[in-house]
Amino acid sequence: MESSTSPSAVNAAATAAAPPPRKRRSALRWLSGFGPSGLLGLAVLLFWLLAALLGPWLLSHRTDPTGTSAVFAPMSAAHWLGTDYLGRDMLALIIEGARYTVGVALVATLLASGTGTVLALLAAASGRWIDALLSRGLDTLTAIPSKMFALIMVAGFGSSVPMLVVMAGIIYVPGAYRIARSLAVNINALDYVTVARTRGEGTLYIMLREILPNIVGPMLADLGLRFVYIVLLLASLSFLGLGIQPPAADWGSLVRENIGALAMGGASVIVPALAIASLTIAVNLVIDNLPGRGARDKGAR
């Protein structure tokens, strides 16, 4: 008995069941646009993000709050990165510290860049007096040195994780606002925005549909720079004892706590400093090799 299924139906079913290769090709093409150094930076950045998310759970068996090992022990099979001033495993401390260094900086960066971008869109799409009010108000924050403002905030409100996020976000809102406003003002003067206003579109439509899609790329690059600035600010505060407080520890506080091992060349000081350096360099590599940037640079020349 012959089958009632035709060859064309079989081919159609096989084609429908096969995963579409276009998405895979587009993802590979997007990754290839980074180049070797960009891919290296992306790998290091992804590693630290995964360490912040999954590391403490994976290395929970190595966390010893009492520190039963030798103080400032060198690297060994038992302790891959040595031990700290209390005899605790440095690898577990570095992974735990990534939650605070990466996590707090990332939330503060999103807060600063998001707030600055929204205010810039409002300033560009609204009337001149709103633009002047926002610009002059944020100029007052720019006039205050960032570390001085951070010290005032810590002295007034204490050093907690939410306060550090808000403090870092406030400090870097003016910079994000300035970058986004300079882009949004230029977009706002183009013809298609004038046409949208002529159609009777409101301010919110102009902000979200006409201006925002055209400044996303530059603002993503600026977000990476803000992230680096905030990582260094929080690390410097922790090194001074004003950032993340014990029993929690970020990479800056790990350097401060183990500074006594510097004369011995202890890994407990070098490894947290290298972690900070690797994170900031990785972000800069990703920013410098964003897909499409090379083509834009050639077009500019």
C-alpha cells in the first residue's frame, strides 16, 4: 500500500522543523564585528557577570568566614589565589566581591544613564525654559567634585548598598544628561521631527519614537564609560573604608584589608587589583570595538 504523504509535504515539514539559520548567522555576524580585542573584552566581561550571578552559589563550599587556613598563604592546590589576612580563601572572596563591584556599579550606571537620557529627551523635545531649567540645575551638580559629593553623602546618610547606588547615580546623571542632550538637540532639529510635530504628535511621541531610537547607539557607548567611572569611584571609596562595609566586601575593600601583605608580594592584594583592572579594560575594549564603529570611522574620514 502506497503512502499518501507526498514528497513535497515531507520536504515542507522538514523545512518547518529545522531551526531558522538566519538568526544564527546574524548573531555570528554581530559577534564578528567586535574583532579579536573586542571579543576578548566581551569574554572577560561575560565572565565577571556570570561570576557575580552564579559564583557565590558555585563556591559556597569554599567560603570559610572563620578563616582556619594560614594567614596570607601563597597560591596552592588548596587555595588557588592564596588566603587573606584572616586565612580565608581569596578565590571565594573575589567571586563574592564581584556581586558588589559589578552589581552595585551596574545598577548605579543604569540609574545614572537612564535618568540622564530621560531628562535630556524632555529638555530637547520641550520648550526652551524647561531645557534651561534642567541644564542649569544639573550644572550645580557638575560644579561639585564627585569624590567630595560622595564623602558628604556617606557622612550624612551612612554607607549602605542602596545609598551607594543612589549616590553614584546622582553623581553621574549630569554627564549622561549632557551627552544625551547634545545628541537629542541635533536630532530634534531634523526635518522628520518637524514633520511629526506638524502631524500633531505630542512631546512623548517625539521623545520615544523620533529622538530616542537615533541616540541609542552613542548612549550605549556612554553607558559603558559611566560603568567604568562608577566601578573606580566605588572601589576608591571602599579602599578608604567608606564603601561596602563588613562582613560584605567588594574588590576595593579587599585591597584595603590585605594591604599589609603588599611587602610580601601577597596575592591577596594583587588579585583584587587585577580584577578591577581586568573589568575596566574589558569594558573599554568592548566600547572601542562596538560593531559598526569601524565603518562609521571610515565614513567620517
